[in-house]
Amino acid sequence: MELTSISIPNSIISIKDEAFYLCTKLTSITIPNSVTSIGNKAFFDCSTLPSITIPSSVTSIGDEAFSYCTTLASINIPSSVTSIGDNAFYGCMALSSITIPKSVTRIGSGAFYKCIALESIHYKSEKPITTSYYGEKYDFFQSDIYKTATLYIPKGFRNAYMTTYPWYNFQTIIEE
């Protein structure tokens, strides 16, 4: 029997590494407000999961947590999240829009790489995060996204984004 739906009990505070790894038939999951972290590869290759709501209790999303969730079209990253891990949403090919709250202080390498349907990125921070790993710059997105997607930023902070890698690569930046 393959797992298609799950409701995590309120007694759970952390979704451990690889908890739902390769649950390729999973189409529905309910995460309670008791959960504070989503582990590495927790939902790796849950390729039929169309959306997920992350509760406002979650503060960290682990490395590759949602990698290869190829039908994931919608995700809500709450303002409680401070860290998005490396390759967290890598290969989420149906993801068309994301909002990164200003609470996020770390976005890992390749966090939104190969999210080829991305059309809009709403980044709420007045102080954009730069990317660096032992002095080397890395990207959150693949290079063609900088040409095709629109980056929405807080009004009055264009200069901060235009001088910070990789944000200055976006060809279309709109203040909102």
C-alpha cells in the first residue's frame, strides 16, 4: 500500500530527515502548528503533491526538503521561517510564484533551482540576503529565471537589491 494522504498528529514537533522520502503517490498532507522544523529531504520526490501549507510554527526548512516535488504549484512560506536550506525546492517544476518573508535570514544554495515555471518572486526583506559559501558566490535560481521572472521587492529598496548578488541579475524588478 502506498501513502497518498497523511495528517501529522499534534504531538509531532519536527518532521525528521527523509520522513516522506520518495512517497511518490502522496497528494495531501496536513502539518499541525506543533511542528517547528522540516528536516532534510523530508518530502524529497513527493512528485504528486500539488500544494502544501507550512504552519506558522515552522522556523526552518531543511536541505532538499521539497526537492523534486514536480507538481508542487503552491507553497506558503510563513513569516516564522528564518532558514531555507540548500536545494530546498530544487526541481519543483510547477512552482510559479513564491513569497519569501522578511524573517528569512538564510537561503541556501540552489534553493529554487530548476523551478522552471517561476514567474513571480515576492521578497519581503528590506535587506536582501547575499549568497556566499566559503567566499564563492552561488545562486538561488537558475540563470534563465533572472530573465523570465519578475522580482517584487519592498518600495524604496531598489538600490539595496541592485547592489546585491544575485538579486541584481533580475531584469524585471517591481517595487510594491
